[in-house]
Amino acid sequence: MNVEGILSKNRTFKNVLITGIAGSGGSYLAEYIVNNCPEVEVHGISRWHSTTATNNLEKIKDKVNVHECDLNDFSSVFRVLNEVKPDAIFHLAAHANVRASFDTPNAVLSNNILGTSNLLEAVRLAEIDPIIQLCSTSEVYGQVDPKYVPIKEDTPMRPASPYAVSKIAQDLLGRTYFVSYNMRIIVTRMFSYLNPRRTDLFATSFARQVAWIERGLQKEIVHGNLDSVRTLIDVRDAMHAYWKAIIHCDYGEAYNIGGTTTMKVGELLEKLISLSGADIPTRLDSALLRPADVTLQIPCVDKFIEKTSWKPEYSFDESLKNLLDYWRCEADKAVYKSQFNV
């Protein structure tokens, strides 16, 4: 008998809501659900001033329902929840740029913490009972003592950035609403992924710069700290994992999600350069260094795998090629626009 069928028989969904659906992760999650679960109606919220709404959702724009909503505006959150009445909510919306959080800490803390509080309060007051996945991050663990590596879910949280503080607060809010109101909340802590649509990630920045140099749009790659160690996963596998989590994982629990390929940031840069035939010089840009860095992120994902039987489908090489190919296409578009002034 199919084990997944046994595990998931009590969790089927008619409609789901993705906060931050127009963002890099939310759009990939929406694509996964549309392509693999056609019986599920996909809703999402996006702020009116989101600049990525059209581009990231282009492939599925006719298959998702996007609602104008700002998580910092309680009335708009309540309105959408009361209208959609989702069976499940994936909470991805956040200010997620770690480096930028040092420059605008109050904006990041306010957006991420109060936005999550508004969402949970709106669910409670709307008197609906969705399963809620709070999509957190490995940044909550901070700079981990090597004795705690690979990192388990009970590893002490020692945040090293305002962004990490905001995500810990989300985590604790979820715990509070689970304990106090019996809300069905699952926390997932995602480790590093390769995501072409998120330009502030180091791998995406590197791929973009390689493609720009190949097309003569840039002369050198600028980078920050190359010595940090990361375990990497393809964003498509990451979103599949989110779907598995909402079906199988226990309420009130936290789960690490991550890949199996571990390397230094500098090694990934070397691999990308090796895929190019161009001469690519590199230079350290001190502006890209963080006041405090997290240099060792290797997850233990046993708890998640035991609960879901999930495993990655894309190899590291496939994922890296997908990343570079995406940005080569974007570079071609940039060249075309410059040549024809469009």
C-alpha cells in the first residue's frame, strides 16, 4: 500500500492561500501546486506595489487568484481570509534580505512580526481553521557552535541579524497561537536554496553576473564573504517540500528542510565560472559583507524526512545549470533592450 496515501488521507485541500505569492518562493510554490494538484484552487496575496507580480507569475497567471492585500493592514487581511476561507495557508511573505536588514532593521522587524501577527489574528477572528505553515529560515540558528552541526530543530537559536530576530518572533508567535488557540500551525525552517528569481541570494547574484559578463554588460564579479559554508537545494525541491509539510507534518512542531550538497560559497562561484567560456575576474566588495555573518549552515533533516518521505529530485548540477540558463536568458533580454532602446 502507498505510504503517502495513508499519511495524507485526512488532509486534502480545496483551496489554499499563499502570502507573498508574487515573490520568488511563493511563485514557485504556486507553480508546483498548479502543475501537480489541479484539483486545488490557488489563491495568493500581493501588495499593490509589488514589482514582481507580473514576471514571476507569468506562466500561471490565468490559473491563480491574486488578491490585493498588505499584511500590515489588518482589515485587508481579514477581508481576504473571510472571502477565500482557505483550507491551508503558506505564509511566505517577508522582508527576507539579510544584509539589508542591518540597514533598515525597524522596517524588517515591523513588517515580518506585525504582518504575521495580523495574519494569525485575522484567522482567529474570521473563525476559520486552516492548516498554517510558517515558512521560516535557517538564519534563526545564527552562528552555530560546530558541536551542534548538523543542525537539529532543538539547536539553540542565536540570531545574528535583525531579519533572523524577526523570523524567531514569527516562530514564537506560531507556537503561542498553537498552544493558546489550538491553531493548526507547522513551522518549516528552510536552509539555502538555488532560486533564479531571488536576486539577493549569493548564488543568484553570481549567476546573473556571469551571464552579464558573457554578454559584455559587466566587466567583473563583485562578491562578499566566500568562506561561509552552505548546504544547497533546488527551489523546486524546496517548494515540493512545503507541500509535503502541509500534508504530513505535526501541528506545533518545527522542521528543518535542506539539501544534501554542502560547499563553501567560493566553491559555488568557481563552479559557475567553470561553466562559462568567458574570462571572469572577481573582486571583494566590502559593502556586501555583513556586520555579523552566519558561516556554517549544515542541516539535519531526518525529522522532516521521517515524517514526509520527501527527497530532492534535482541534482546540484541540474539546479546550477537551471540557475545560469535563467540568467543567460535575462541577459539576452537586456542586450536586446539596449540595442533597440525598448
